[in-house]
Amino acid sequence: MVVRCAVHLARLILWLGVVLPAAGQQAVEISSRNANYTIQVRLHPETKMLEGMEVLEWRNTTRFSTSELWFHLYWNAWRNSRSTWLREDALRTEPRADSLQQRRPEDWGYVQIEAVRVLPGGAFGAAELTQQVRYESPDDANPEDRTVLVVPLPRPVGPGETIRVELVWKSKIPRTFARTGFRGNYFFLAHWFPKLGVFEPDGTWNNHQFHAATEFYADYGLYDVQITVPRGWLVGATGVALGVTENPDGTATHRYQQADVHDFAWTTSPDFREARRRFERSGLPAVDIRLLYQPEHAGQIERHFRAVEAALEHYGLWFGPYPYGHVTVIDPAYESGSGGMEYPTLFTCGTRYWAPFGGGQPEGVTIHEAGHQFWYGLVGNNEFEHAWIDEGLNTFSEERVAEVAYGQWFFVRRFFREFVPVWLRDVRRSRLHGMGLDRYRAAARSDVPATPTYRYHPETASAITYSKTALWLTTLERMLGWETLQRILATFFERYRFRHPKPEDFFRTASEVAGQDLTWFFDQVFYRAAVFDYAVQSVASEPVRTLGYVERNGTLALAGEESAREEGPYETRVVVRRLQDGILPVEVLFVFEDGERIRESWDGRALWKLYTFTRPARLEYVVIDPERKIVLDTHYTNNSRRLQPRPQFVATKWAAKWMVWLQDFLHTLTFLF
């Protein structure tokens, strides 16, 4: 009873800390709140420009002094084709950016700093710094990259001291790059303001350039933002709306505020429609859900709400409650390139006009991005260096929620620029397929997961960050059991909520909660680009016979053919082999024709192992990893072998599948013609 009361008290304090400040009141601080922003921004939709002014109030929480402030200027990644982001993006077979040759002059973007000054207060006097700023390229020394701005200070900021800096800037909004920008009169604006990096406990600035394969990292704080847009346009933003002021020039200023978050994003369009729903579930805080949707998707409102509620319920019960009391869900404009992205208390999903229920859209991406409110929003890892912590944990969690809430999705194939769907209701998509098993197989050796994420090859980064992590979490789940893995994730969430965990923090938590040292596991799946592939090399099961000399009545005599009997006993010999360098312990199951089953454990260290049995019956089949615990195994089809092949069974199975596909194809042709 005492423990239960303590938990409820902690949840109440958490709710008070993040909700009341959003209504303009100060309450208990539950994050460091050492990077606080007051921002005023005006959108000029005709010229695709932003004009902004921000006041950053930063407190040095380390024991070191700093004589500089380092900022991210993300939109300079699209200033020209020589930026680090666009150079790296060009390494992809299919770059994320539209063809640069087809970009119109007005489609590029930039951030231009017009003024930087220290505001008087505390130990600091007023100082003009505009002429002293410089650009740095700490990751690749690219002199043409301008995504990192360094501001020298008139005097160092000592431990515990606070400085207030004002920045004035203007930005050219790009035609969507990396899920931020415009399409027509739809604007989705993320990473749009000069944003401070993280001054680490070791006294160094963590402020990477913007890379094509990574996302973001920042400290928690209070955001108070005033957004001026044309009157009548709906606005969605991080936080709670505190009011709207209509201006004489035909614009309106929307004010949003949110405490204990590490970013702020917003969107606006005259085409949005609005729907609201309140999530309530026993044992969890209530959450007001606001959906801004496209008019043509009105028929999918309920499906969006249901997916958000599934995420809030299961993530909340499995890992910990969502504390903010509100979340804004954005249905992005058609082909806007801004779907499927997460920001604190706001995220974009993504759907199509024709989206058959059961095919996973919009449910899958909605659950995933809602889940990022937990893994990314609340547990604020460094996505530049350790993106797997949020993306991998969230991919695993999303697929588990989807399976519990909806069951398995069926396959959907799309044609005519993906506008027309063809769904195969008899072909189900497994959880492993949803985690990206296929793309992991193709990229298993592309990078060592322990490599900082911004150094991953852009072509295959997501296969390692999302897919491999989700797959090794599934392997861990099948080895330890869901109850144990759930406690690992819940403990990690509780300890590192509103903090910046590192990989070692997760590994240490996992070993502690599991009650065993799991270093051997993480050495294989994280610190090496190991590939896992176990196979049955050969099987034989023959009557026991002896050829040559045997001892009879004290003398040696030649054994005859009568030493072998067809009715047994039988000697069974099976060779199993490790074909790649990945080493994990595995079980081997032997099933005999009389129903006897023998299960052996193999540590997998040797390249091969011989198993020999003498039994009354022949072997029927052998299976390595019969429960498929090691889902990282890249070729599971070679894990088993029958003594006597059954080609007719296989042919019938695949013929039936092909008949289903043919039937669906003919139905499609009937529809089209």
C-alpha cells in the first residue's frame, strides 16, 4: 500500500511539473530546464520566409567554465549542394533529397544570423557579438558547411552561472528537405531556430554538424513561443496554446508554451481540419489528443485516434506514463515529405486516400511516432551518436503494440505512383518483417553498431539503427522472456527520463534487472558487425552395424552383414555448423520417428559440431533454434533438415501460395479493366 501511494505521488508530481508550467505557472522542475527559449517568429507565406528573434537563457550545469556557446543552424544544410548533409545524402542509391538539378532557386533554404548580443543580467553586462561569430565543422572539416555557429563570449560562463543571449535571424524555408519545409500553402517547420548544443559534463560542446543519417540532441527547458501567421490558418505546435491575438495587418499571433522538452516544432495551413479526443485509461494520466487532418482523410479520424490511444496505453503500462497531458497529431499534406517524424508533444503520421484497414497505414506510423514521445521525448538520448537508443527501442515497442492491439497486418502493394493499393489479405506480415529483417540481412556488415551514428553510411544507417536493434531486442526477449525484458525497459525509462543516457547505461540496466551479466550478448550484437547464421550441414540415420573385426568368445572374428538389423537400433549422426562470425548460444532439437525428442544446447563457439545418438528409431528431422530465439540469424531456412526430403509437401505449400497471389492479381485486373 505504501509503495502504491508513493508511485501515485510520483506521478502527481510529474504531472504538476510538466502541465502547470504549460499554463503559464511555475511548478516543480522535473528536468534540468537549463536551456530555455523565448521566441517570436513571423511566417511570410508568399516569400517562404521566416523572421525570428529568440532569447536563450542558459545555465551551466557542469563543473567547467566555457567561453563560447555553440549553436545548430540546421537549415543551412540546404543552403547549397556543398553542405555536409547533401554530400552525404548523395551517397545513397536513392537520395532523400529531390534531384538537385530539378530544384528551383526558390526551393533552397538557409538561416542567416543578423544579430547576436548578450543581455544584461546576473554577472553579465550587455555585449554586442554579431561580428565575432564564426562557423565550425567539427566532424569533417568541411569549410562550406554552415550548420554549426560558434559565439565567443566576453567572459566565461562559470559552473552554476546563467547567461541570456538574444539572436535575431531570418530564414528561407526550403521546399521540403528531411521532413521540414513547405508544399504549397502547407508549412511544417522543424529545427527552424538557432538551437544550442549540449555542454557535456566533461566540459566539451556536443554540437555536431547536420548529417544525412542522424537526427538531434539538446537539453531540456521551457519554451515560450509566439507564432505569427495569416489570420484563419490553423496552427499546431509543441505545447499548450495560451491564446491567439488578431493583428491589424490580417495576421494572428498564436502563443504556445511547454516545459521540460528539448525541442519545439510547429505547422500551419489554411487546409487543416481539427478533431479532438480525450484518452482515459485506469492507472494512467488522461491525455487530450488534438488531430489536425487533411479534408480528404476525414474518414480515417477514428483510426488515427485509436492508434494514438493504443500507444499511450501500452507504452504507459509497459514502460511509464506519458506526463504532458496533451499531444498534437499532424496528418501531413499529400507528398509534402514531412510524414513520420517526432517532436515533443507533437508528431506527424502519414496516410493515403485509399488506405485499407488491416494494411498497417496509418496505424503503424502513428503508433511509431506516438511511441517516440517516450523513446526520444522523455528519454533524451544523443541521436547524433546513439540513435539506436530511441529508434531501435521504439521500433521494437511499436511492433509489439501493433501486434497486441491489431494482430498481424496483411500485405499491401501499391501501383500508379503508390496511389492504388492492392491488398493480399491471405498473406500476413510478421512482427519480424515489420522490424525490417529483410533490410537488416542486406546491411548486416555495413557498420559496427557502436560506431557513432553520424558516421554510419547513409545508405544503410536505418538498417542498423532501427532494424538490427529491434531484432536483437526481440532475441533478448525470447531468451529472457517478455516479463524480464519489459522490466528492463521500464527500469531504463524510469532512471533516464529527462536525462541523456548512453549505451552503457542501457547495458548496465539490462544486466542488473536480468540478474545476469549480459556483456557477452552486447559484445556480439553491438560492439561487432557480426553476422549470425547457423545451419544443418548433414544428417544420417542408419542401422547400427560393425564392419571389420569384433571380439567373440575371447578371440577376434570378422563381423558379418547380420550385425545390421533394419528394425534398429539406429545410429544418427548430425553435423551443425556456424557459417558466419556471430556467436550466440543456441539449442538444437532432434526428433525421431517414434516421437522421441532430444534437445541439446550448443554454445556456438566452434565452427561445427557433431552430434551422435544411438536410438531405437531413425531420425525424422533436426532443427537449430527451434523456437527461433535468434531472430538475427540471416538465413533461417538452413536451420533445419529432414532425413527424408518431402518435395511434394513443399510443392503443394508454395503452389497454394502462388494460387492466392494469382487470384488477387486477377481480381486486380478485373478492377482495372
